[in-house]
Amino acid sequence: MYINLTGLFSIFIGSVVGLSERKIKSLLTFSSINNIGYLLLALTASVKNSLHSIFMYLINYTNVNLALWTVIITIQLKKNRFTKKLNKDFSDILSLIKKNKVLLGVTIVTLFSLAGIPPFIGFLAKWSVLLSIIETKANFNASLAVILSVISSFYYLRILKIMQYEESSLVIEKLCTSLEKPH
């Protein structure tokens, strides 16, 4: 009972509070809180398949986070040569688009997997956890987890939106500020 409530609360905090986050590392912290909630919900489901879904989710989550942290560390190492900025904003990911298409591809795949978008492995892991919850007749918990999963997918997709469209908005903003300055 308490683990169940803790899992739902963890998913709620990770999903809702993470929406307002602007720093990459902080966002990944809320993502971790969110994902631990799914593991706690799977732990409360005492069916035969829940152990399988827990291990599947852990393996997926570990691999995806290793890939994403590798990208963040790579960006940080490149940035630290020129600036001493330690905390990365979403706008720091813009360098991926022009400079390294492999890092861009890894970032897109890992963010889609963390968001649980089909056909990526993150979707299958979340699906497995949700099926084990549904098998225990905890339909309210499963429904709430799905709704919160949709909410949390917005902050993963927001990173992709910033990677794709932020550069054009920065160019427009610089153009507007240059037009406002008196000559």
C-alpha cells in the first residue's frame, strides 16, 4: 500500500515538477524520480511477470541513461575548453545539430526511449510494467501512470523541439535586437 502510493507520488513529482525545469542535469534528476516510480509500482504487483518487467525496465533505463549522460559529458567537455560554464541549459544542445550527427541521433533515440514512445525499447519497458500493474487489478494506478507518462513525455520532447527550432528563434531574436539599436 505505502510502496504503491510512494510510486505514484514519485511519478507525479518527476512528471509535473520536471516540466518547469530548464537545466539538463536537473531535468534528468526529475526523470530519475519519475522512472523509479514505475519500478516501485512494478514492485507492488506481485505477479509472476512483474519481476521480469522490473529487470527489463532496469536494464533499459540504465542503458538509455548511460547513453544520454555520455552525450551530456561530451558536450560539457567540448564547452569547457572555451567557457567555464558548468550547468548546461537546453540551448547548449544546439551544437549537436551542426557539429555531430551521431550524437544527435543518439540523443533523439534516447529521449524517445525515455519518453516511452513506440517502437523504442523504453515503450516496451513501460508497457511491461503497466501490464504487470493491470494484472493485479490496479486499474486506477495504471491509468494514472499512463496519464503522468504522457505529461512527462512533454519535457523529453521539449528538448528535441529546442534542438530543432531554437537556433532559428535565436537568429530571429538577434536580428530583432540589431534592428532596434540606433545606428
